[in-house]
Amino acid sequence: MSLVGAVFLVIGFVAIANICALVERSKRVVVLAKQSLQSIGNPDLDDDAKEKALQRYAKELFLLFFAISLGSLTALGLPAGVVWLLDKAGLMSFEAVVTVALSWQFLLSTTLIATIFLAVYSKR
């Protein structure tokens, strides 16, 4: 039952992270950081234009920080909360699920499965 709980934690995290668009938002952070640096180094922009651009980037980065933080907490918290509730109901042990989820065998297995899935999925 602990293995089922550990798999649920992983699948739940991935599904909620996908719903919350965490990867896309993280990519947007990188784009904004690059644009900020390009604005600073752009000799065609005066100081006022640079300041306006940087303020716009800063506002979006600030919002992304909260969106990514909230999404991450949700992706971690909801599946863990379900397992915790199942523990309180006496259906599985939260501690045993966490022990399985953090074992090197489980981490290696899920990493290999994810790598194979991404390799197959990226070819399509």
C-alpha cells in the first residue's frame, strides 16, 4: 500500500504542476530575466525607457513568483494531504509512504520511467 501512496504522490504532483503551468511559468521567468539584461545593455534606450521596461519586468516577475510558489505548494500539499487523510483514516501509513517515496529504488525507478516517457513523448 505504501508503494501505491508513493506513486500517487508523484502522479499527483506532476498532474497539479501541469495544471498550474509551473514549467511554463518558470520558462517565462528565464525569458524575462534575459529581456531585463538586454534592456540594461541596450545602448538605444535612454535611462527612462530602461527604467520603465525594468519596472514592467519586475512586476511580472513578482506575480510569477507568487504563482509559482502557490502552484508548488498546491502540487506538493494536495497529494500529501490526501495521503495524510488516508493515514488518519487508518488506510495507509503516511510515514511508510514517505519512506518509500524517498528510497533510492523508488527515486531511480521514477526517474527512469519519466526519462523513457519524455524520450518517447518528445519524438511525437
